[in-house]
Amino acid sequence: MADELRFFLTALGYFTRVPLPRRLAGWVGFQPYYLNAAARYFALVGLLVGAAGALATWGALLLWTPSVAVALGMVATLMLTGAFHEDGLADCIDAFGGGYRREDVLAIMHDSRVGAFGAIAIVMALLLKWQLLLATGDAGGLAVLLAVVVAGHGASRAMAITFLATHQYVRAEGRAKPVAQRLAGTGLVFALACGVVPLALLGAQFAVVAVAVLGLVRVALGVYFVRRLGGYTGDCLGMAQQIGELSIYLVAAAWTWS
């Protein structure tokens, strides 16, 4: 039990900017295998990030209009994660759009600078999230909006982390290398449950459609990653998370909520 808590806190420290108190960080310590074990908690951390965004949205609604409140909720999640996954999206779009050979794509991904393709991708992704969440709130009400925010963050990360179970990490080194080991067994089941259960709470039919859409997105991304790179990188996981989150919001905004 103590080890699982260490793994979860490692995941919290790796995937977010939440600072651990010095004494707690000292207790957690660090072993290389902690990062691999932490992967199973990626979706759970996503649910916590989504919950923080939903709470910020709800609080902002007490003072401002829905459009401002949704934007502030998004800002809260960006601050919590340090735009970790958005950065992956930008790096991938820059690399896939600007590189032709595999080596060129990987080199562009490794470059910390953001190019025109990446900047456009981030702007469009944020605008789409903002408008889709507003549309979801208009169609389903506040409770549905807040639940979709939480579910979107959890399910998109669950989808992204499944690449650890089926695909190869293609860099010899990299920040994601310690995390990117095979995920299987109870760890994979737990990650998937953290993604599926919040969707199911929104309704069985909604969950089925959302999971089906995420499945199609995952297959398409997997085929593309293999064709261009032979596998995935940490940036690819960030891109997958962002596209997965957008996919859930697209389904939610188009859904007829009763």
C-alpha cells in the first residue's frame, strides 16, 4: 500500500506542477521504476486535474458569465499541468508538418521552440475546447458541463496511456523513457477504469459512443505514429491526450441531453 501511494505521488509530481511538501517528497524518495509504475495513475491524475478545472469553472460562475468561467476553468487545468500535453501537441504538429524523414521528425520534436504549425494547433485546440464546453453547458446544463470536464480529462489520458501496452517507444533516451515501459495487467485495467467509469456516469449510451470514438481515434493515431516513426514518443502521448479530450467534447457538444 505504501508503494502504491509512492507511485501515485510520483505520477502527481511527474504529470502536474503540484508541489509536494518537502517532508512528503523525502518520504516518497525516487527509484527509476517508480516512474514506470506511476503510468497506471496517469488517468487518475487526469481526473483530479479535471476536477480542479470543474471546481474553478463552478466558482467562476458565481461572479462571471459562462464564457469567462469556462475559460478560467481551462486556465486552471493549464496551470496545474504546465501545459504539458499541449506542448506535446505543438511539438508533434510542428514535427509531422515540417519533417519528411523519420530522423527529421524526431529532431523537430526535440526542439524546444514552437513553430507556426504548433502555435496554430495550440490556439485552435484551446478555442475548440472553449466553444465545445460552452455548447455542452448550453445543451446539458451546469452539472453535465462539469462532469464532462472531469470525464474528458480522465478518459483522454486513459486512451493515451494504452499506447504503452501496444506500441514501442522510439527514442533511445528522453523524458518519457522511464515511463514508457510496457503497461499491462492490473495497472492497465485500473487506468482504463479511471477513463471509462466517469463516462458511464454520464449515461450508458454516451459512454458507448464516447469510447467508440476514442477507439477510432486511437487506431488512427497508432497507424499514423507507426507509419511516420515506427512507434511513439512522449510528445505523441501528449498529442493523443489532446485529440482524445477534444473528441469527448465534440461528442458531448453534439449529444442530446435529456
